[in-house]
Amino acid sequence: MALNLDRVGHVYPSYRYEVSREKIREYASATGVTDPISTAVDGEVVAPPTFAACFTVTRADAVFNDPELGAHCNLVHGSQDYTFHRPVRVGDVLRCTPAVVGITPRGRMELLTLEIDCADAATGEPVVTSRSVIIYFSQGR
């Protein structure tokens, strides 16, 4: 089953993510981050850049479960890029909106490019944009 090229440009429903001090500290602990800006008990805390994975691709189930897209489990994560418009901070409430921005056939593979724009839920100010390439392998032999 091939990915549906008609889904390029499709924007999925937005979801919300609340950034808390505890979530950032747990992530920092799990990944070995020791920078006080991400681990402080008091004062301003800024998330490490890779914290964005907690609220981008890991929350994009609407894309992967879209029956019209035709996604399947024979895949590998090809690449990940983040564009930060400002730091992610404790107290941020983000509105994240996933979209399929490309499907590129490559022999027996298809490259799905997924973009997730995360903005401040109250102001609409851009915070971070995630761009992932997911490689789907042919299900046939």
C-alpha cells in the first residue's frame, strides 16, 4: 500500500501541550542534561532543545493513524530538524499543528515529510517548528 499523495498539504487538528517545570526536569534527568537553566528548582527554567520531541513527533498520532494517508508500521525515522523561534519555557501552553508537507517516492521507499508548528496558544507567537522525515519501506517483497 503506497502513501496517498493527495494528503500532501493536509493539516491535522491542533493539540495543546503544557510545559511544566517537572516535565522539563524529568526530561533533563532522563537524558543526562545538567545545565542549571534546565534543572533549576527555582527561577526561570528553559527546556533543552531536544525536549521538543516530547510534544512534537511523539504526539503526532493523528497523522500516523490517518486511514487516508495509508501509513504502515514498516518505517524508520529518517531525520529530525527543529527551528526555534524562541526558547521553550516553563508555563508555556503550546498549540501544535501537524501537516504533511511532502511525500517523495524513492525506489522501494517513500519519504514522508511531516511538519509540526507549535505556537503560544494564547498569542499565536511561533515557538518551535519540527520537521521530520519518515522513511516508509515497501510492504511487498
